[in-house]
Amino acid sequence: MDSQAVADYLLNNPQFFEEHAEVLAQVRLSSALGARTLSLQERQMDVMREKFKVMELRLAELMRIGQENDQISQKFQVWTRDLLVARNDVDLPHTLTSGLQRTFDVPHVTLRLWGVAEAFSHAWFAAPVSDDSRLFASGMTVPFCGANNDFEATTWFEEAPAIQSVALIPLRQEDSGKAFGLLVLGSPDAARFTADMATDFLDNIGKTASAALTSLLD
């Protein structure tokens, strides 16, 4: 009988060790933790301990992720509250961008809107935007995260910093889905916004920002 046949026999005949209990004590196995040998029962305990260790590490990781998500939710609530207490429409873009910087510790935040009402047409957030940038925003189905590939949007920062990574978030009208702006988060740290990042939270920021800023549209 080869080893596979022995294994199949034991799996198909679990009563074997009940009928031959002395075999359990006689079988000796090498330990993964050293040169000593173990009984079959001791080896099983070793295996179980390793499984429990893996489960504990996984649980600790899930708890860490849960705590981080809770902190993000609290920050999101603070930012949303600031938008709700903005004194008037023209204050909203500044409240929105400065709130993201302060609450989420983002180095640089700006935005551009098009199709705004005449009363806001000369405001900083309504500065001219190229057709390419408008098409880019219209074609986005999810926020973009990654390296700054000389995006026009990174030139909208007043201080013109050396932006290495960006998050670009389209702003859309809820009823039509039409893009009317672009929210830009930038960082000199190339690892701050990366292509493998999840964008669910950024998408929520975009939806909340869109809802707040539609009051500025024509």
C-alpha cells in the first residue's frame, strides 16, 4: 500500500483508532518547532495552536480595520456638519476644501465648477477649465487615485506645489448624473494616493460634495 492508500483507508475508517488506541501513543512525528519528536496527539495540538495563532492575528487585523473605519466615519461626520453650517453658498467651496484638508489631513485640496450661476461666475472655484478636463470628469465612473501624470487639475492649486499623487473626484448632479465639477486632493507623498486604493470612501465624499455644491449651479 502506498501512502495515499493508507490515508484514504484511515479517512474512510475513522473507527480504526478506536479499535487500535495504542497506535496513537506509539506513532511519533517530527516537530516543526525543533528536532524533538511528538506523539500524534501532541502534533495535533501543535497544529491547532498554529491555527489559533493565525485566527488571532486575523482578528487583530479586523479590529484594527474596524477602528480605522470608525475614525474615518467620525471625521466624515465632522466634515459634513461643517458643510451644513456654512453661512451662505459662496462660502461652501472654501468650507468644503479647507474642511477636507483639516479633518482628513490632506496637504492640498481644491476644486473647479462649471455651469455656475452668474452671481458666482467670477469666484475662484469657477475659473476656466479646459474641455479636456471637463470630458475627463464626465467620463469618470469612479474617483481616480494614483500618480500625478501631469493632470491639468494639479495646476489649480494656488501654491503650485510638487504634487506626486492625486485623488480626482467627479462632482455630479444627482438627477441627471451630469458632471459639473472636479474635486482634487493632492500630496507631495507618492504613496498617499495609489492606484490600488479602495475608492468607496472617496465616492461618498464626492456625492456629499456634489449635493452641497449644486446650489451654486445656474
